[in-house]
Amino acid sequence: MIRFVSIALMLALACGCGSKSRWQHAAVEGKVTLDGAPIERGSILFIPTGQTQGVATGAAIENGQYRIAAADGPVVGTNRVEITASRKTGRKIQAAMSDPGKTMDETVEAVPAQYNKKSTLQREIKPEKNVFDFELRTK
């Protein structure tokens, strides 16, 4: 959750309010599964890499699907893709920033590092609408 909030804040700061981007952006959408099941809630981030310049952009994954309109989409060119999602462990932990004794469900990152922090995923964003499905595996 902290990572998702950080991504949202980074995107808000990078995009600015109503400013016209100097980079060409494109629409992107698709499906994301983990071990064959749709990711219920998560996030996807497109980060320009290589010769591609621009700002990172992302979106929420809901019920295995994500969609970013062209105006807010990733920059055209090569982008590294990071995907995150959490899962409950079944344990209760002390709730952060709350009264002592208040607990919450413990969650951990469900997506292997090779798809997020150490992502090896890359996609070439074209000027037209792009559809990228990601079938991730934990094994």
C-alpha cells in the first residue's frame, strides 16, 4: 500500500497540473494474471528506459485489468514495467499509527521481484493504442 501511495504521489508531481507534456504519450491497457488468476488489486508502472525519455506513469490494476488514457499514458518508446500486488498472510499485526492493541491484516508483496523492484519486463510503446497482457508466474 505504501508503494502504491508513493507511486501515486510521484505521478502527481511528475505530471503537474494541466501542463502540456513535451513527450508523446499513448494509451495502454491490458490484463494481468499471477499464476493464472487475475490480480484483484495492484498497480502497474511504466518507466522510460534506454533512449526513451520522459516521466513514469502508472495505473491501478482492478480485477486483473488496467487502462491508461493517452493523455496520461506512458511515453512512446521503450518502457520498463513494474507490477505490484499484495496478499494477506493470514496473520494480524499492530496497526500502524493507531491505538495500541488495534490490529490489521498483515500483507506481503505477492508479485516476485523480477516483475517489480528488479523487473525484467519491457514493452515498446507505440503512438497508437497499446494492449499488453502480463501472465506472471511465482515459480
